[in-house]
Amino acid sequence: MILITGATGKNGVEILQRLSGRGEPIRAMVRKQRGIVNATPNCGLEFVVADFDDRASLRKALDGVQRAFLVTNSSEQVEERQLRFVALARESGVKHIVYLSQLHASSASPLRFLRYHAAVEEALRKSGMSYTNLRPNLYMQGLLMIGKSIATEGRFFAPAGEARVSVVDVRDIAAVAVAALTQTRHEGKTYDLTGPEALTHAGMAEQLSQALNRPITFVDLPEKAFRDALRGFPMPNWQADGLIEDYAHYRRGEAAGITSAVKEVTGEAPRSFRKFAHDHQAAFLQTEDRESHAVSRAG
């Protein structure tokens, strides 16, 4: 039995799609019944409702599980919740955890996200269970959260300056996760996951312009203006402040490195940003353009 936490999130959905039909029994963990997506009958997929703050529900979700993928929503409680999961997984007899960490996780980092990921990685090392740590860079799919401004205004915003970032596609993260969940050769490994190139945000805007056949502009925002803009999203203050720390990290040029881990694990080269932009054209179009786009693709 393989347990996938965060089953309705970006990574969880992609992982479930790749695991379905492989023959392994799969359990998808969701917080609420209404978060359950439709599953294909007889595909070996079951859903369980559980909460990271509810030990009893976690024990139920972990019952009979041998391998698990661990990710949670970002909040001030994230480290506590993930450490609780690790402890209960060990008690429940889980053999292997694939953990979604972050590139450059370190207990000495000035970034809160990197510190908590390092704490959970350390707990996994001491747990006696086998593990695989996945450390992705900035997700390409993060742009989908702000797709509306790209569609309606032809621009997007971030305090990124001219820094290059080796952004990675969530689909490649999922492919590595599935390999780690279904193969034994990844035990005890930590994989730094990046895309094939390091781009500035202006470079991303240029490639979006080409994919959408209209000009898209990147606007470099001061941190304060970016923080004010984040108030419009359903995001805890702790997480918003963490994002600002992440972007300071990018501006220092600390996220430009490129690795070969995706290809080494999956045998396939990581997707380029150009490929991401082409595949997600509809997400960056206004409603009427999106409908025309769907018709043209169907034709």
C-alpha cells in the first residue's frame, strides 16, 4: 500500500495520475470529503479523510501502508505536523517515506522554509525508516496561481530582479516521486530537482509571450509592494513572509544551479519552461480566448 498525502494538491494529483493503473494499491489522503476527486473504478485507488492535527485519523490513514509520500500545506504548524506524521508512520510500520523538501534545505538557513525542511529531513534520517528526499527548486506551476493577471493585464509581478532561477515543472517532480515510491534504488537518497535552464523572470515572460502570441511583461516589485499584493491571496502571513524570504534567496543568485537528477532518476530530460508555457496556454488566456483555444485544439 502506498499513501499519498496532499492528494488534491499540485504534486499529489500528478503523482496519483502516474501511479494509477500500475497495479499497486494506492491510498490518497484528503482533509475533507468534498476534496475527493473522481477515481476510475478498479484502478486500485482508495481515499481516506484525515487531518495532520488528528492523530487518530492519521493512524487510520497509515494502517497497512508500506510507503508514503509526505507533503503538507505551508503554515506555522507545518514542521510540527510533518514531524508528527514521521513519528506515527514509524509507529505504524511504514518502511519508506518520500519527502517533498526544498532545494538548499539547511538548519542554518535564514529561510524559514529551508529550516523546517531540514528539521524533517533530520527526523527521517533518525527514524529508522528508509527515505528519499526530493528537493525541487521554484515550481513553474507557481505562475498558474497568478494566471489571471497574465490573462487580463498581460503581466506578472515578483521581487525577483534579474536573478536566474532553474525553475522545475511539477510533472517532473511527480515522475521522480513515483520512481522513489516504486523502486528500491532510491532509498537514502536526496535529489536536487531543477529544470534544464536557469531563467530570469523577464526570460519567462518572453517565453510566455511566444507561447501565447501576445506580449507578456514581468514587473519587478519592491518587497513591500509584493507583500501588500499577497494580501489578496488566501495565504497565512507566515507563508507570505516565507515567500518574501525565498525571493530574497533568488535575488542573491542562490537558486540558479542546474542538476541532472530528473534525467538520472526517470531517464527523461526535465521539461523546459517553453514546454510548460505551451502546455498551459489556456490557463493564461481570458475566458473568451480560452474557449476559442479549446475549440481550435479540438479541431
